[in-house]
Amino acid sequence: MARVFLVNPPSPEPVRTPLLSFCHLAASLRARGHEVALYDASAPAAARDAAAIAARIEAFAPALVGVHVKTLHVQPAYALARALDGRWPLVAGGPHATICPDEPLRHGFRFVVRGEGEEALPELADAVDGRRALGEVAALSWRDRGLVRHNPSRGFLTDLDALAAPTSALDLFDPAWYGAARALPPAGL
């Protein structure tokens, strides 16, 4: 199974809680048997410098690094991609990557997941792991021998109950990133 590291790049956006989108993605990857780590560099108490982020990624030794790319904060995502300097295959996801899939491919990303990633990202991890062809991953844009390929899109997720529970990935977030001194006690205590 592939090891996937998800990064929310540093940005001035005030992120105060774990990202629901990352919870969904991590839970979906885990449900398909992949190992996941993540880092929210937009959290108030998180390290924001590229060297610290790269050290976290390197310690996990991933086969794939996913970066959230939003239009308003696209420059920090591209700066992070430059700083990671081709050490890992990068996949861009999020709103900007969906709207402009060719652009991240010109900024150091090898792959782009267009639209909702809960199915596409685990399939891409399968492909990186050699268990699926890249051409079979719907909603994937990628470089193939220097040419940009855009696989067919996939429809919207309509059965949200079929997704892995996002709460199953909350353990990947460090409460200290958001200013908490310690983890909250379990519910009901």
C-alpha cells in the first residue's frame, strides 16, 4: 500500500480547526489500505517554513504528497512545490487545481485531481503503488512522456454515507497546531 502525505500549505487564511476536507481524504485513503500522514501549515501554531514541512514529509517517507491548492492562496502552494524540489511526486487538489488543472502541472506538480478527491486520490495511490494504470483514474490530470493528459471526469459524489467516516482521521491532526495545550478528553467524560 502507498504512503500518502497531505499538506495544507502555509497561508494567511485563519485555520482554527482540523480541515474537514483532509479528514475525508485521509479516511478514504485509510479505508483503501493506504498509510496517511498530514500537516496543516496554515494552523496558527504550525511551523510554516518549507524546510520544516519537508522534514516532516521526509520522516514519513511517502510515495505521494498531496497539496491543497486554493485560488486565493495559490502562490504559497506553488512556493512549497518549488521548495520540495521534485523529491516526491506531488499531486495538487482543491478548487484551483480543479478549475485550472494545467497550471499546477507547470509549477512542479506531477498530478492533479480534479473535483472531489475521495475516490480519485485512493485510486491514484493505487496507481503509484503499481496496482492500477494512471489512465484508469477518472478526474486525474497528469504528465505522460511530456504531454499533459486529462482523464475523463467523474460525477459528483451523491452517496455521502458510503464515504469513510471523516472522524476516523482526526487522530492525524495535532491539537497543538491550533493552539490547544493538550488533546480534548473523549466525548462523554
